[in-house]
Amino acid sequence: PSSTTAMAMRAQKMACTWGRLCLLLSLLLQLPGSQAKCYFQAKAPCEYEGKQFSLGESWLSTNCLLCTCLHPIGVGCCETTQHPIDFPDWCEAHYDTQTCQISVVQKANPSLPCVKSVEHEWGSAGTPEPLS
């Protein structure tokens, strides 16, 4: 009876751990900006810049990945930025590694944001918006 009870307790503990891991992974994959790419590193250590992390703890890496410790099975990381995909060809995306933000600016003058104006048409894939 005692070995059966011990086995049952181990099985319950294992199920609880896997349940937490599945919950963490599902939350990780549902970050704001669902277009973000996610990566999983099996057996990766839960360590970053000399600091150890426990199951469920997260950290932001210098390359703007939000990583979560999924010990003992590895580390899951997702991009924190949303990558713009639909903007006019007179604009370009600029990535700021300090803020982990992407902004769309004018190619001719990167200090200016890419906004709709009289000189420039704006629409899907560079096509003009329909007239009202």
C-alpha cells in the first residue's frame, strides 16, 4: 500500500508540473501581438546574464525576446515587437534596440514618421484608399 501511495503521489506531482508547463507555454504563445514569433529551446538552462530563473519566471533579453523558464524541459522565448507588414514603399521600418520598438518612418527623412499626407497615397500594398 505505501509503494502504491508513493507512486500515486509522484504521478499526481508529475501531472501538476506538466499542467503548469502547458499553461505557461500557452500563455507565452498568446502574448500581445499574436504575430510574434516564438521559439523553444529544449533542455536550455534557465539562466540569463549570470542570473538563475525558476519555473515560470521570465526575463527580457538584450535582443528583445521575452523568455520564460519551463524547467526541466527548456526555455520558451517570444519576440516582443510587432513587425509592420503593410506600409507604403516610400516608408521603412526602423528598429530601436534600446526600447524594443519598431517605428515606420519616411525613407526620404527618417526623423519623420510615415503618415498619410496630400503628397503620398496610403493604402494596402501602396494602393490608394477609395474615395468617400
